[in-house]
Amino acid sequence: MLILGVNAFHGDVAAALLDDGQLVAAVEEERFRRVKHWAGFPDQAIQSCLAIAGASPGDIDAIAVSRDPRAHLWRKAWFAARYRPQLRLLTGRARNAAAVSGIHERLAATLALPDAHVRARMVPIEHHPAHLASAFFASPFDEAAVCAIDGFGDFVSTSFASGKGTRLDVEQRVYFPHSLGLLYLAITQFLGFGKYGDEFKVMGLAPYGAPEFAAQIRQLVRVDGHGRLELDLSYFRHWSDGVEMTWGDGEPLLGPVFTSKLESLLGPARKANTPVTPRHEAIAASLQAVYEECAFDVLRALHARTRSPRLCLAGGCAMNSVANGKIRANTPFEEIYIQPASGDNGTALGAALSAWHARGGRRAFVMRHGYWGPSFDDRAIGGALDARSPDVTRLATRHLLANEGDVCEWAASRIADGKVVGWFQGRMEWGARALGNRSILADPRRSDMREIINTRIKFREKFRPFAPSIHESALSEYFVDAVPDPFMVQVYPVRPEKRGVIPAVTHVDGSGRLQTVSPETNPRYWRLIDAFRAHTGVPVLLNTSFNENEPIVHQPSEALDCFLRTDMDALVMGNHVLEKLRD
Ligand SMILES: [Fe+2]
């Protein structure tokens, strides 16, 4: 049975394809459109999933869409009666609901199938249950507590569930307008980071400051002993005026969600592209601290209810890797599973898995690695290089090596020499993190490497950290109380004695957002790290996504273009290796 999962008319639209409950392909639309967090409809992601599976649209048995505008209608009516929001909010919601309701037309056009055929196969899965399903049904656990925390989806911002076998019972919800995601978004915007998804920047900035504004930020939010949270709405406007939101084809856009009252509490808001001051760092630190307090309160309440030692986490807030790394120390949970697309992209996967189990399908799938996108063989890579032959010849040497061992040795020796290497291999990553198939790699031992990559290749804020990829077997040698994580979604302290060994991947507070690599999850990447270890004694590489202020590269021509236009030293694609000519 072939089930297509679709996230549409939200941020990070995506598609996932299941064959008899096994994931075959999963990919975000942004990689094809070359615009981060692409909203609207994932036409190309759907086509890519079908191509990877070798299936045609007529083979699809069910299409699970991770939205249900009919969910919580009485709640929506109660909200409108109680809060009397401005017309703009209601019309904005109605426009988005109409887009979702008309989704069968877009599906029919994309799949070139009759509208009636598509309608008969469509299954709406509410946004939050789709988040919950993406975590639990992809996890190795037969039984677990499950939690989703995000901005909003289908009028819900937080949900708790008990997962057992193929059942997922939602036990509690927090409804619009209260949301931890909105709290994080408001302060992110206040700090002058206005793009969709900029919360990562604030999380990276936080360790530079002390939480001096925590008392003030606590005034914005309250969590009770049952995990129910409430915002002080006088600081927010998403519930009253109707914030400008664009979820059509293109980059998602959000207007400001905070009111001027926030400035009376925290001082003037930072304007974009003005210097980041110690006050901004302290506000970022305070937000992160208060977010963690609230999230742990929610999770402790979930534990009190379920008594499970296992937690599956999803929702945009599950991308807060700093908080994730502290869950085991601050709650009774002992084991945690977070799949790499825990944001709205993952709802495509969750919707498909929900539909599979709703049809009586067994648990047949555990996501143990993140490589679910398209791949390109050496012939296709050679073709992309030939197409830019004059530029390649002018700027670089080019060779085709014989085998994986040679490729790993070639790259490792250059990384050990301080070169920055683009590394493009196998299937593209699912989720926001590059996990060693579309990565830029460098030597973590060099303290200047962060500055070099930020200023010569990535052209991004200097405060943003780089992540370590580490042999799973060496984890406890380098990190304190860390657990294996192939998806880079948890931050742990680097052992004090190792901070000087890997300074380029040790953040200012001594932490690292690690990715563990094993021969089972990514053999070629493991072998590369092993070759680097043979040169240096250090089984760690600096790993950052292969891109330059754009979505992660998808195909060889994009990787080559990024290599040629930036100051990257070498490029390895499949068995093809290129090295820049230097004077
Ligand atoms: Fe969401």
C-alpha cells in the first residue's frame, strides 16, 4: 500500500511516501525552489518522492494531508465570541482554510489525476496529531509519552499524547492564542531577526549573555502544574489585530506578533542590521532560560500523567537543541526520540504514518538515519561538472578517484591540512540539518576555522556555532552525559579537557550540537571521519550545511555553483574530487 503524506499551505511544505508502512522517500519543497522554508504547495517534493519510489501517481492508495480546517470548530467560535478579534485575523484564517480546502485541485494537477480520484483518496490528519505521529511512529519505542510544541497548527500549540503500539491517544491540548512557539517568535522578532525560522539565531546568540531579563520575560508566560500554559496577551497581537501572514507559494512571511508594551518591559526593540549589543545577548539568554523552564514544566506534567520513562518530541520547538539536551537532567524522562524533521516538514511524514496505522497497518518502520531524499550517481555528477567545464578548468583541478577509500583519504588529508571541503554524497538529508551527505566540512581543531567559514563561505552572523560530527564510539570521550544522536538535535557540554582540542565546534558556553556517526547510519561519512582520525587522532569533524544563505544544496550543479562562487578549497561529489587552484 502506497501512502503519500503532504504538508501544504504552512511553512516548510514537504512530502513523504510510505510503502507498506516503510518510509521510501521524504523531502522538503524548499530544496527544489531554492527558497528557505518554502510555503504553499509541495509539487516538486511530491514528484521527487514518486521518482525515488519508481511509482506513478495512479499507484497511490491514500493521500494524507496534515491539515484539518474542520478541527476544533467550536473552540474557534468560542474564541471569536470571547476575544472579538479584528476582521483581518478572521479573513486571514478563512483565506488559509480555503487554500487547504482546495488542496485536492492542486493535488489533481500535480499528479495529473482526475479530481474525483484524488478526493476519494484524501485523508485529512489534524496538524498536531500529525506532529505527534511523526515522532512516535518513527521511534523505536512500543510505548512512550509523546509531546508536540510549536507555534500553531489547526488552532493548537501544544499537545500531549500516550503512544502504545499503533495507537496514539491525545490527552491534552493548549489552544490558540497561547503558545510557547509564539513566545519564542515574539522575542526573536523583538531582537531584530524577522525572517521565518530565525529562532535558531537567537538560540545561538543566547550563550553569549546572562539571563538578566528572565524575571521580565517570565511576566509574558505562565505554566500551571498540569502543563497548561497561558500568555499574557497584552504583550502579543497575533490574537487581536490579525498578524500579516503569507502561506502561499513562496517564502512564509510573518508580521510582528508583539505589542509596544514589550518595549516598556525590555527597552527598545533592535532594528534589523544594527549591531547586536550585550543587552540583546542578555535578552536572548533570558528567553532561552524561560523557554526551558516552561518546556520542562510541560514535560514534567506529561510525565506525571503518563509515567513513561520514554519521550517522543515533535513540533518546531523540538528544534530547540539546547533545551533538548537538558531534558533528561531536568525531567524524569530517561530516553528521548526526536526525528530530524520535527518542524512542520515532519507533519507530512506523521500524516502518512497516521493514515497507515488507521488502516490497520503494523509498526514496520523506525527512522534510524536521516537520508531520505534524492541521490545522484557519478555519471550525473560528471555531467554537471562537464556542463560548467570552462569555469571548472579555470578555477580548479578535477579528478575521478577509483573508490570510497581513496575518496575518504583524499578529503581527510585536505581537511587535516586546514582546507574547507564541500562533501556531497548519497541521498539528501530530510530535515533542517546537514548530516554528512550535503555538508561543508573542516578541521575542528583550528580555533580560527569558525571565523574562516563564516566570513569566507557562509557569509552569516559571527555568533552562530558550528556542529561536530563524531564517531559514536568516541562520544563519552568528548561529551558529558550525552546520548547517541544521528540527527543533531541535542546539545551537550564538551568535556572541559577536550574544549581546547576541538575549539571550532565548541560554542562559547562550552557546548556542542553533536551528530553521532556510526558505520550503520552513514558508512561513507564514518569512514571519512575515521581517515581524519588516522591523520590527527581526533574522530571529529566540523560539519555545517552545504549552502550559502539558501536551502541546503540538492543537486550537483548547486553544490558546484556554491563551490565556485565561495572561497571553499575543495569539493568531493561521489568519487569526483575538485581542488581550487591557488596562486
Ligand atoms: Fe507545527
